[in-house]
Amino acid sequence: MKVALRNILSENACLHVPVETLADSDSLYDAGLSSLGTVRVLLAVEDAFGIEIPGELISFDLFRCIDSLERSLAPLMPDGSLAGAVSHRKGHQ
């Protein structure tokens, strides 16, 4: 799932640094994630994984880092697993 999230961030977040240079726990906000970038990432994640992120989950903490995104999104996957997220994304393309 982290590979898919990194691809989504790379294509949609408009960060000041390449996503490849970030550790999973590095702050996306410190890397330049803006409010517009956050919305773009949110929509891309929902589209890529075929999920809807509930409003109560949408917060500063959700987009804090790649790890926080993965932790928050895993329970929303159709089978509740991270493996399902990766296979779902591949099937969605």
C-alpha cells in the first residue's frame, strides 16, 4: 500500500521534495503539502482504492505522514487488509 500511496503523493501532492526522499514517518506538511494538495491526494486515494474516506477521518493527522495515511486507510479497504489495498488498486487501473 505504501508504494501506491507514494505514487499518489508523487502525482498529486505538489511537494517541494521528491517523494522518494521521504521516510514513511517524515512530515508531509514539512515537505510542502498544502490544503490544495491535501484535497488532490484525498480524491486520488478514494479513486485509486475505490473507497470513501469518512468526514470524521479527514484531519491534519490523516495526512501527517505516509505511515498515518496507511494506518487510517487500512480499515477502509474492502477486506480490511493492506494486501487487499494493493490488489484493488491494480484492478482499478
